[in-house]
Amino acid sequence: MCWEVKTCPGERKENCPAWEFNAGALCWFINGTIYAGSVHQNWKDKMKLCKKCKVYASLMESIDNE
């Protein structure tokens, strides 16, 4: 899950929509997630960061290998 990979502190992960929906593998797909300590409301800017993330890269790699 993203909060494990990113070692998010309890308060941060509990305020994150990915935690609320137990969707840590799809955190990149959910608006309002907290990445690098802040919420990114703009999808384009958020995805620039997500594409550099281990969680996103791992998922894309598993899809490519199918």
C-alpha cells in the first residue's frame, strides 16, 4: 500500500482518501490524495509526481508483464 511505501505518519494517512477507501495501490487514481505532504488538486501536476512514485511504477510494471 502507498502509505507503507511512503511511510506516512498516522495523521497524514488517516486524512488521505486512499486510506479512507483502502485503495493504497490505486492512490495515483484518487483525487485529493496526499503526496509529499500536500494535496494536489490539479490532476496533471499530481500525475507528474505519481509517475515518479514506486507504487505507481510497480503497478505499471505488473500490467506490462501480463
